[in-house]
Amino acid sequence: MDQLNNQPLHQVAQALVSGGKGLLAMDESIPTCNARLRENGIPETALYRQKYRELIVTTSGLEEFISGAILSDETLTSSAAGSKPFAEMLTSRGIMAGIKVDQGTVPMAGVPGEKVTEGLDGLAVRLQNYRRYGVRFAKWRSVTHISTGSPSSAALHFNAQLLARYAAICQEASLVPIVEPEVLMTGAHSLELCHQVTRQFLFELFNALYEHRVDLRAILLKPNMVLPGTDSPDQSSDDEIALATLACLLDRVPAAVPGIVFLSGGQAAKAATKRLNALNQEGQLKGPWKLSFSFSRAILQPVLAYWKGQDQYLPGAQQILLHRSGCNSAACLGNYHP
Ligand code: 13P
């Protein structure tokens, strides 16, 4: 950890996406984590949130596939029963700890239906405190959705500015910012429309990152894959999705960015892995960046569904966690065979 603390930020960013490894987003806020526990019949209590995080952190072999874990504030400051803090347990096994630093979304005043992400106030001070736990990177999510009249250019522009300002503050605090502009997959829109909106969001984002003088070599981009809306009558093949996603990224993401770590956005676990694999297959289009994952639901949903909060299912749930992580790691190298 000491060695990493002295590492230049661009090397930390590269390390997070090297060797076919990816990130595990175990950074659900308390309300989101409670909702996921509830959906799986697990009590929504601090004890079960802690047991859930403990299940993940104590899964042996995870470091083979996972380079970094994004934690929530609650997880960063808590410990496994009778043991070291979660962040320390991870870093001692070679998994870098990261922290979600945005404070969620609120409706955007003046632009009905749009949201902005909060959390810039006092961020520099919070980051200094997080660094004391050995955290090496951070995450901020901005979100937009596609519907009639949305997203507005105002929402894309302002959310991009917030992401860029967050990224600049992170780099000043010696943390690698993961920059997450998410276009939600809910809706009846086409693949083409998702392509257009994602492209526009990335255009605003990189303009803002230049404007705020963010070092692009020391960030990771965490976008959505380009997908047709979940209610669209025209569902696309994995290859079509990979092609549309690569075309969009090649158009908008500078080569200086070392890695792109996709969010899963509610895709089924195997679908997300197959699409990541298709993105990494040798094809007509090839980008200069590493293409990896920073999944939450596409790794953890099957784990929760099996575990159900019951001790007798813990070993099996940990096997599922390891298996899904391994599948996504294989997909980073284009070697996933379902
Ligand atoms: P999903 O993979 O479930 O989309 O979560 C990723 C994430 O970190 C959302 O901010």
C-alpha cells in the first residue's frame, strides 16, 4: 500500500485496468443497499448490510480478478466482525480500495424531469479524510435518461461540469477519479438514440474535463454500454451492441484515457459479461484503451439471490461471486465462453 501511495496517479489508473482485472462496485448507498436486500428477502438492517459486505471482502481468490473495490462511506469506516476495517482487508490482499463520493441525485431546478448529482460542497476535506483509510481512487455518478424532451442540453452540460470539477478536486487530492456519466437503459428508445445521447454526454464531458484541466491519463471513464431501451421492440445482438458502443467511444474518448470500465446498468449478469466479451473481441474497430468492468448488479445480484442472508448459503454465494468475477475478467481479454 505504501508503494502505491507514492505511485503517480496515471500508474494507479493503469494498474486498475491491467492484467484482465476489473472493479467491483460494492458502493450502494444505505437506501439502495436496503432496497437490494429487501428484494432478496434479507432484513434491511445495518447488521445485514455489514454481513453482505463481509461476504464480499472475505471471498478468497477475489484478488485474481478484481483490482479495486468501490466502497460506500458506511463500508469504508466499518469492519468485518472482530477483524480489520474492510478497506484494510482489501488492500492487504492487493485489491485497491476506492470510495463513492457523490451524494446522490436531486431534481434539477428549472429543468423538469432532469437530475443533477450533489456532493461538491466540502469534497476536498472529505477526500483528505478518506485518504487516511488508504483509499486510492474515487467515483462520482451522473445520470440521465432518454424520453420525450430528455435529456436536455442543460442537464448534460451541467452534469458534465460537475463531473469535471469533481475529477479536478480528486486529482489535487492524489486520488484517481472514476468519471461516470450514465445514460439509463430504461425506456423504449432505439440503439441509435442511445448512441446519439451517449455521444453527446461524452462530448460535454470531455470538453468540461479539458476546461477544468483534468489530466486524462489519470482518470478512468465509467460509461454505459450503448444499448436499446429495455422496452424497445428492437433488441440488438451482442455484436451490434459492441459495435455501436465502440463507434461511440472512438468518436469521443481521447487515447490518453487509460481505461474504460463499464457499469452494468441493470443488464442481466450473463448478458453484461457477453457484451463485454464482444467489446474485447478482435473486430473491425479497436480502441486504444483497456475495456474492463466496474459492475455492481451484474456481479452482486446473483450473489444476493443465492445467499438470502442465510449463513448456510454463504460458501455458495462466495463461489458465485468468484465465478462471475472470473467470467468478467475473462471477458476483458475476449476469452469468455459461457
Ligand atoms: P451497476 O453495475 O449496477 O450499474 O452499478 C454500477 C455503479 O457503480 C452505479 O453507480
